[in-house]
Amino acid sequence: MTRIAILLYGVIAYVIAIASLVYAVGFVENLWVPKSIDIGPTSPFETALIVNIVLLGIFAIQHSTMARQGFKKVLTNVLPEPAERSTYVLISGLLMWLIFWQWQPMTDVVWQVENTTIALILVAISFLGWAILFGSSFLISHWELFGLKQVLDNWFGRIDNHYEFKTPFLYKIVRHPIYFGMLLAFWFAPVMTVGHLLFNVLTTGYIIIGAYLEERDLLTTFGERYAHYRKTVPMLLPWPSRKS
């Protein structure tokens, strides 16, 4: 692949991934989009259950497997190294669009908050979760996280293999603020349907497993510095750092 092809590939991957995240807000919140977690054609319960589990399972397997160092080494034997991260976010974004397209609403209500004020507070907390999710990506390196830095470095002929360990702002009180934002966004819903609850349970399970796998890689990369960080800062629910 030429440098211009790699750059265009990275930009396209970034646009698809960001667009999928923006649509995800409307999908989970049941707002603004034509098809969402509770809005759309319905299927028999058993069919919807199987389809939704398979959709989320495929995404979870891809998202975790492609993030592992062993898989990255295999992938970079096929693709140029600067395109590795873009490939990851591209496939992740496309699988998210597959979920949006094929998701089967399961609209029986598990619980519903009747008090308008409390319902609005829950919605506000949910949107706070989305803000934390998007904002946290910029605290470390949004452009690197989504592969743009890598393709731009390749375009300009820069070599940057240095990974700096830093813990800005929210990272001082929770090790995975992006995951924390996801939990707020998903769970603080005034109306919880069977489908939404299924989505939440499965994604929460993925978040816990994904955080564990991610931390194994971070321990390998940063060693004792990350081990100390892990001892003093909680994983998913924020709390002031503990003194070791």
C-alpha cells in the first residue's frame, strides 16, 4: 500500500467508526434514529434472543481478539503496520452498523420510572456517560486510539514507537473511564425493556472481560508502573486514588 492509500484507508476507517459511535447514542437512547434498541420490526422472542446474542457475541470476540498483541503481529504480516489500528476500528465500526441494522427489539418492559423528574435525571446521567466516553478518548490520544495518528505519521515519514504512560484527569480516579462512561450510558434508562436489559448485561460482561484482557497487555507494556497504578486506582467505578 502506498502512503496515500494508507492515509485514505485510515481516514475512511475513522469516519465509519466515529459515525457508528454517534449513531450508537441515538440507538441506545431511542432518539433521532430510524431504528434503535427498542424501535423497529420485531420478531418472535426466541428468534430475537438468538440474533441479538449472536450479534453482540461477534462484536465482543472481534473487539477483544483484534486488540491482542499476538493478533496484531499476525495482521501486520499481511497489512502495513500503520494500517493495523485503522483496520481494527474499521471492522469494529462495520460490526456496530451490523448490530444497528439487524438488532431485534424486545419491547416488553422490565421496569419503568414514572416520576418525570427522576426519569429526566436518569436520562441526564446517561448522556453524561456518553460525554465521559467521548471525552476520555481525548485525554490519552483520541487520534491514536482511532488510528489516525499512525497513518499520519506514516504519511509524514515520522517514526513513533514510544508509548507514554500517563493518567490525566479521570484516569486518576478510574482506570477505564471509557468503560465507565459506557456503563452510565447503558444502565441509566428510565424505561428498561427486555432487549435493552439483554444488551446491557452482555455488554457489561464484555466490558469486564475486555478490561481484564486490556490490563494484561498494559502490565506487559508498562510493568511495575501499571501494577502500582492498578493497586491505587479502581478499575471501573471511580474513586479517589488510594495511597499505597
